[in-house]
Amino acid sequence: MSEVSIALDQNQIRRCEKLIRPYVRRTPVIEIDGADAGVTSGRLSLKLELLQHSGSFKARGAFANLLLREVPTAGVVAASGGNHGAAVAYAAMTLRVPAKIFVPSVSSPAKIARIREYGADLVIKGDRYADALAASQAWVQESGAMPVHAFDQYETMLGQATIGQELTEQSPDIDTLLVSVGGGGLIAGIAAWYAGAVKVIGVEPFAAPTLTKALAAGRPVDAEAGGLAADSLAPQRVGEKVFPIAKSYVRSTVLVTDEAIRQAQDILWRTLRVVAEPGGAAAFSALTSGAYKPQTGERIGVIVSGGNTTAVNFDQ
């Protein structure tokens, strides 16, 4: 399938879902009373993508790339804060394809360990995602490997969009969906699936407001790239292919503090015994911190996007 033939509409997303279905999990949705999490809204629907293969939603986009594109004998290469690299490594291991993964030094030990566990050739390069991306691009030129972009690739977005398809079947009555944003592949894919049928809200750290700054500027621009969730939500700027989709279908964004993210991790643990990484808890933190205030009767969905962390004992 050539890139120019790909559209992020429901028909294409359904075709992608059928293709990747043998390789990805249909992750569960758990419904909780908002009061359990200290939220005034009634019922909350949490889509637990941290239970996906490789520990995050990224496995969907990874398999979509490897199954929709022609993989050369040199294999694949990816740059990642960690989760995308683990997902590409897992997909490559499953499909018996060589993989080389570049990550920055901010990548968490848990994510680095997962990439190595899946047998990929791991290279730690630079301090931020942009450094790892540049190194991966150089490797493409040297080796002829196929690049699998973490967010700014139509196949990547198609894979992530299958979450929206599942959630429509599992929680058809949600009014609003909170989605964390890094480079924007997750929110663009999901928003393309819903195409305005639900209110999609992006949640970003104050320390990495990529989509917020892009929407204000009318185009992708450089943003701060730090904070607690820097290994998953700080790619410097939102994707060029991502932005038009987000501009069309994402209602708005809200910003959260690192402390709010920490508190959301703690609440998920205490309430559900769910261990989310900082980026995975960011969308939930918009509710628990009051950054997003639901209207009376508004039915909220939240993507809990990843769980690759070693910080499991939140009680201490």
C-alpha cells in the first residue's frame, strides 16, 4: 500500500484493524465511578492500553507499518523515547525482521530493557528524541533499512486509530475522550476515527506542549521538550502529517503539571492497582487535577496509554 493511497477514514482503519488483529490485543475498558478517583463526573471509561503487547498502544502502529509496507532485507529502524522502540522491536521479533532501535539517554531503564528483551540492536544516542531520530535517519541512508516513524507516518496513525474502533464498540456512549499527546500519532489516529462524533481533548505536560503550541501557531513549531514524561511525550514538535488531522478533529488541549501526573499515577495504583508510566497517566491527570472539568452528566473516556515503568510501589 503506497503512502499516497492511505486515508485516515473509517474504512481504511477497519482494513488495518483486520490486518493487525492476529498480532495485537483487544485491550479492556474498565468503568469506574468518578468519585473513586476524586472526580465529580459520574462514570469514567478507562481504556487500558498499557496491557497491550510491549506495554503500550504503540504495538498497533508498529504492526501496521511492518504489515502494510514492504520491508527490505536490511529490516527496520526506529527512533523512540522508548515505547515505540519496544513496540517495533516486538513486532520485528514476531515477524522475524531485523530491527535497530535508537533511543535518547532520557529513555527509562524499563523501556531499554524491553527493547533488548525483544532482540533488537539498541543504540543510545543523545539526550532527547530529536537526537535519536537524527541518528536513525543516518542509519537509513547507510543501511537501506525501512524507517518506522513513531508518530508522523500514516501507517503508524492507522494502527493507533484502531483504538478508536475498539472503544466505539466497548463504550459507545462516551461524549468526551481524553488522550495524551507527544508527537500526536495517537490522538490523530483516534480523532480521525471519530471524525467529530465525540469531543477529543489532547492532554500535554506544561513541560512539553507540542500540540498546544502548534494549534496556536497554525503549524507545527518547536516546543519545550522536558518534564516527568519526557521519554514519551516530548518529541520537540508535533508531526507534519499529524497536524492537519489534529487541527480538524481535536477539539482542544489542556496542560498538566508533572505533580498532577504523579498524583494520577498514584490514584490509578490506589484505586485500580494499575501501574501506569507518567505518559500513560497524563490523560487521566487532566481529570484528577481539574485541568479538564466535565460538565454535569458528561460521559468521559480516558486512554491509559502505557505502563513501561519500574516505579511500581506508589504506596511508599
